[in-house]
Amino acid sequence: MMEQLDACNQLEAARIHKLVARKKGRPGQKDLEKMAQWLDRGQARVTERQAMHKPATFPASLPVSERVDDIREAIEQNQVVIIAGETGSGKTTQIPKICMNSGRGIRGLIGHTQPRRIAARTVAGRIAEELGEQTGGQVGYQVRFTDTTSDQSRVKVMTDGILLSEVQHDRFLDRYDTLIIDEAHERSLNIDFLMGYLRQLLPKRPDLKVIITSATIEVERFSQFFNGAPVIEVSGRTYPVDVRYRSLTGDEDDRDQGWTDGVLRAMEEIEQHERAEKQPPGDVLVFLPGEREIRSLSKVLRHADLRHTEVLPLYSRLSNQEQNRIFQGHRGRRIVLSTNVAETSLTVPGIRYVIDTGVARISRYSVRSKIQRLPIEPVSQASANQRAGRCGRVAPGICFRLYDETDFINRPEYTDPEILRTNLASVILQMTTSGLGDIRHFPFLEPPDRRLINDGYKLLEELGAVDDKRRVTNLGRTMARLPLDPRLARMLVISSEQGSLAETLVIIAGLSVQDPRERPQDKQQAADQAHAPFNDKESDFLTLLNIWNFYEEQRQELSQNQLKKVCQKSFLSWMRMREWRDIHRQLTLICREQKLKLNRDSASYESLHKAILAGLLGQVAVKLEKKEYLATRNRKVMIFPGSKVSKTGPKWIVAAEIVETSRVFARVVAKIEPEWIEPLAGHVVKHHFFEPHWEQKRAQVMGYEKVSLYGLDIIAKRRIPYSKVDPAECRNLFIRRALVEGDYQSRAPFIARNRELLDTVENLERKTRRRDLLVEDEVLVAFYEQRLPADIVSGRHFESWWKQLSADQLRDMELTEADILQRPVDEQADSLYPDYLEWEGVRYPLSYEFEPTSERDGVTLQAPVMALKQLPARRLEWLVPGLLREKCIALVKGLPKALRRNFVPVPDFVDAALENLQASNEPLALQLGEQLRRMTGVRIDADAWPQEDLPKHLRMNLRVVDDAGKPIAEGRETEKLQSE
DNA sequence: CTCTCCCTT
């Protein structure tokens, strides 16, 4: 049986091989029956196709026809052949036929890829036509949503994206015996990926033939990449193009003006040329970087009074109707003003002259700022030549380059391939889930930069598609099954959990197609009016949803023609609406397969936008002022003025895209609430904790938290319990603030006792006016640190801890005098500094303060206003025993010098005097003077004594309180207070 | 106060 496999269809042969391999070479009876069935079918298919085969013929007019034999020979003798040829060589249509004539496309398919869908369809049509058939017979094509291939197909034309997607199911591409990769020089992401994949596949599929076709550029690179594969060059059937450099003169500052002048001068030269050569006016194609430039130049040209001249704009966003005008016949001259669409995607017929400004908007991705930029850049030499070639298709042409030749020579040969200019998240996810190994080791034609790869991984991490070790998660695997940008795929998956899948499906499909809203230049107002009912001021996503709902309602009631009319009236592109619906349907089917839940009730704004937000975490922004927003990664952005949300300017927004053109714009945005972010972004937000502090009421250490998303503060200062953040710091603060400083109400008996002990000592310090009694706080901190377990970080912890202590342990928590005193306490302290002054059976409370700057410094006696008159004013002069000596010394030292020098040394005289003095309600100074006179014979006049200028603490402070104990007057002038 | 162009499980 195995010998017969060579005559069997490849796909069946591969199945048989696989089954044999799985059964380790010993298939059972049932397997054998199955295999025999496959073999029959496979052989039947081969014979059927062989019977169908008629040798193809080649039109003599095509240059490629001259090389048919060379090409066939090269293909038969090599696994890979590179065919280089310019447009018009016929390679695209003829090479598949050469392959057919060489017997390929029998056991397997001849696969033929094109970069664009339209091209795939038309190429298939042309090949079929040349074989005298219609598509769907020997030649079929497959693009997204359409597959016309059948069992009879020998040639399958498809977009390169389709072939790439088939890799997922058919790792060896077993159904193909030949692959033709067309337009490889365009170097799209798909092409570069396919090239690498094929290079790995070739040794495993020795029977597979690969043909790479390209414009004459880059041919050597392809040949080297495929081990020196032979190159066959085919001449193009094109006419010579005369390239004339007409660099701009004038002011560099105003580029628009420069280009306008340059184009007008080139038009003059064209007219001269036509007059000299006696030629009728030929059509002109002008390459400009963008819509704005096209509009401004078209305005100028329409007013420039050019005879019999029609000016047509051409760019991708134009409606089909407007684009199709370039294919309609016309009289006189036509000038087409175009963007890059006319360089590769669209062929403008009948062009005799090209005017090339030499620039284009090229998409660049900045890894540093994560911004997609669209700068206007000089195009590469390859691109400029492609543009020039657009006027040599029907007759010799002239290309005017509005720059000089040195400029041209100094330009890069080729445009950077897309893989070096784009975010790689999608490529990485596809590669990883289809087991293609590490992207860093994949044989790319030009490997992307390490930073670009890291950046792709980071986005996948943000989306939860890979974990922090870069392993694909289950979520990532689901996402990889969706034919969507990973961000959109993320939204879809989460929306089924949020109960907003139905709406999200619509929005995501809508984001995948071009904006269906049309806004023709001459009917802008009418278009805006027609779109007005769809607009949502808070969310561009809802605007999309409104358009969809409107369209769906109409679609169900109207015929296709009526629906087309409604679209036209509403300024909606019918084609794009249909594309939108196609994608929506495709995604709906996949969601069903992936068992994602479709919500029946309509989703709330919140649940819908949370799903959207989950895919766009890196694109959040907060309003700074008027029109300016600060986005993540410190990017300043502005809402795109076309967005209806830009009118309301909400505080927080999320944007589907951030693109830099003339400014950094946030496109397709919606209002969000900042609280939604953190729960969705737990894995990417950063937390910063600060200002831990003891809060007495909560009996715990609290602090603040700042939450930021890629440098953007989404929560500036949130109060949080600090114990989870830094338990050691909490314990430290608890000991210092609560236990040592006493800012805490505890029920623990030892705390009350310790407090009492400390109060006594502190009071004694106030009385004795010294600060050297109590140990430093650090000693108390150390006391508690030694005794408190590490996990006691708050009042709650503390209370439950001490309650289970034994009596001994409780006692151990009590401070002793030995613990807290720096030196022994004077035993007489209590009598030297009494707490009451007793006079005639009344006890007046005394309080002490040691704060020289304070009004209350010293001793304060409190007396009720009722008792004020009975107060012994003179007795107060005697203060308390502990302060009397200091006061007397101060009194003597305050005497005039002539008197004072009789009592030196003063302390000795005072001590001697005090021996005979007893506190009484007599004036202190006079009593003291009397004693001094007795010792020395010197008499001191009453008015010689200092009074008011004694330090505050040496005069009794009197506080008068009312019945309720509330202070009503206070001062050191006892008699004055008494008389008031 | 306005943006090149393609492709798909």
C-alpha cells in the first residue's frame, strides 16, 4: 500500500502516513480499511485531475512566454526559484500555467498568494479565462469570506493571510505541491512571516516547490535567504520612462506652496512637450502624502485655468463611487492627485506622466513612546521607481521628480519592511500558539529588533495572553483563535464575562473595517446632518453601535436595493457596512465555537466600556486643561477633532488608538470612570505607599497609597491600613506613638500603671524644672520592643495579645522606677513641691509647668472667684519651698549694686537668712531684708527690691475660676486681680 | 480643529 501512495493525492497520503506513524507501523484491521478508503479516494482525485489536464498555451505577446522552458526547467531542478520581473511581464498569470504544464497541481494544489483580496480574485479570473474556464474549476480563489476552490482545483489563488492561517491546521502545508509567493518585494508582515516559515518547512517537504516572484528589487536577498536559489529575470513589457529631476526652488518652509509651484511648472513642461511632439494632452498622476495635501492642491489646480483639464482626488478613504471615477472615460486631460494607493493597490489607467513629490506618510512604531507615528518621509528609491513606472504602461512616459538626483541617490534603496515598523504582539502570539518556537530564533529575512520583540511581549502580558515568564495562558490561546488584533481579542473574551459580548462583537467588527461613514468634499454638511442621529457625546464606540443598530433595523425590513439607497441617503458606505456584517458574522461563529456567552439583555455603558478598557489599558488619558490630555507613559494627547467626544471633553477617557500625525491624537475614544481601571489592570498598575501614621481613633497605623498605570496616577492618595504594606514599620509606630507617647486608650492594666508612673515623673520634672529625670523615649521603646511579639502591629492585635498573658508576664510588662529614672528622685520632692497650698483650712490646687516661653511657666494657683478676697496675697509671694531659695537669690541679685555687694556670696547669705524664715502672709522681700539687716546691719528700703522684672516662674501665677471651674481671669498681679 | 496602506484562524 505504501508504494501506491506516490500515485495518491498528497493530503490523503499525508493522512495515511500520519496514521501509520501513530500506530507505530502496526495498523490494525480497522485502520487498514480506513487507509484503503483514503487511498482509493486519493488515487481517484489524481486520475481525475490528470484526465482534465490540457497543456496550457502562452500568449506570444507576453515577455514571460519567451522564458517558459527556462522557468519550467529551473522549477523541475530546484526546490526554490526566484523569478524577478516588472509589471507587465505576465509572470503572475503565466507561472501557475507553467507549473501545471510541468505536471504540478495533480497530487497537490498549486498555491498562489497575493497581498490583496481584489488581486487574488482578478488573478484567479484571468488564469481561468486563459484556460478557457471560469473560476471554480481548475482555478479557484480563496479570500476572507469567499472560497471558490473545489475538488477539481489545481490552482488556488489566495491572499497571503489565508495561506498563513492554514499553517495553524496544516503544519506541513500537505495539500500543496507548489507554492507561488507573488509580490514578495512588498515585504508585508505576512510575506516576511511566510518566507521564514517556508525556509523551515523546505527540508521537511522535499517534494514541495516554492517560487518567489518579485519586482527586480531585493532579488539577491531572496536568493541568499533560500540557499542561493536560482534567479530568473523576465523583462517587463513596459515603455521607457524619462525621469526628469525638477527640484523645488523657493521657500523650504512652506512645503505645500513648493509642491504647488513644482506641479504647475511640470504641467507647463508637459504642455510644451506635447506641443513640440504634436501629441494630444495625456493624463497625469501626482503622488502626494495625504488627503490634506490633495485637497489643497486640487483647489489650486482648479483655479489655475488649465485648459480642458479635469482634476480627480484619489485616496483609500474615498467612497467607491468617487474612486471609480478614475476608470470612467473622459475628454481632454485628467490629473489624478493620489496618495500611495496608486503606487501598488490601484492601477490608474492611461497615465502618461507622473509627478512625484517624493514623499509619503509611512507608519512607524515608536517602542519608546508606544505611539504609532505617521510622519511624512522621503520615499525609498524602490518606491520612487515604482511610482515612475506607473506612466510607462501604455506608451513612453515622463516622470517629474520634484527633488534632485543627489537626493534620490542618497535615499535608502528599499522601504523598511513592515516587520521593523510595527508592534509584534499579534505575530508573537500566533507563533507561540502554533508552536513555531521562539520568535528570536525564527529565520526572518530581516529579524526585528530585540526591543521590538520585548515590546510585543509586554503588550501580550498587559492583555493577559502570556504570563510574566512569557508562557501563553489559556486566555492567550483563546485570543489566538480570533482573527483579530490581540487588543480587540482581549475585549471580546472579557466582554462575555461582563455580559456585553453582543455589543462588543459589533464594536470590534466595526473597528476592524474602515469607517463606513462617508463625508464627500462637496456634501460635508449634508453628511454631518445625516450622521447626527448616530452620534454619542460620551463614546465613539456607542456611535458605532448606533450606526449598526440603524443598519440592522433597515436591513431586516428592506430589499437589498432599498437598503443600498438608505445607506446612500445616510452617507454610509454600503460596501463597508457589508464587510462589517461579514466580520461580525464570522466572529459570532467563532465565539459560539469558543463557548463565549452572548448576553440577551442589552449591556450597560459600564459593562461595555469595562470590556473595551480591558483591551486598551495602555491608552487611558486624563484631562489636563481644555483640549489637552495626559495619557499613560507621560504622553500628551488630544482627542481627534472628528470625535464627538471631543466636544464634551470628559475627565477620563480611553482611546482605541493613539496616533501621531500633525499632533498626537487619540482616535475613537470614550468617557470612563477612573475606578474601573484598577480592577482590570491589577497586573500592570504600580503601587506606591507613603506617610504611615498612627491614628488613635482606629487604633492602627494608616497610610496612603498612590496607584499608577504606566506612570499615570489613577488614584492619587487613598487612605489604607498600613499593616499589609509594612508590618515592621506599623509595629514600630504602634510602640512609639501608642505605647510610649501614650496616644492610645488601652484596657491593659499595666498600660494605666505605666502611664501613671511616667506622669508622676514627668510632673516632678515640671516641678523641679529639670529634664534629666526621665530616661529618653528610646529606652521605653526598647522596653516594649523586647516584650512585644513581632506580629503586634495595632490596638486590636495588642488587646487580644495581652489578654492571654500570665500574671508573671503581665507583671513583666510593668515599668519600674529603675526602668525609667536616670537618677534617684529627691525624697523630699513632695514636700518641696506640694500639690496644694493650704491656708486657713482652704486647699488651693497648685500646678506646675516648665516652659520658659509659656505664660504659665512656673507655679499656678487656682482659686474660685468666691474665695478670691480671702486669698492671702502676700503668702503667694513665698511660692513653694522648692522655689523659695532661687527666688530669694534673684531678689538679692536684683538689688542696686551698692546694696547688693554687702551680701556676697549671695547664696550663702540667702541660705543663712532662710534658716530663720517661715512662709507667712507677710511680704517676702521685707522679711528677707530684715534677716539680712540682722546679719550685716545694712538696711534695705522697700522700693529697692525688684518686683516686676523677676523671671515669670519666680512669681506665683493666679488663675481665677468660676463655680463651674472655668477660668475667668489669670495673672501674676494677685492684688490687681483681687480688686477687679 | 483633521490621518499612508493592506491582511486573517
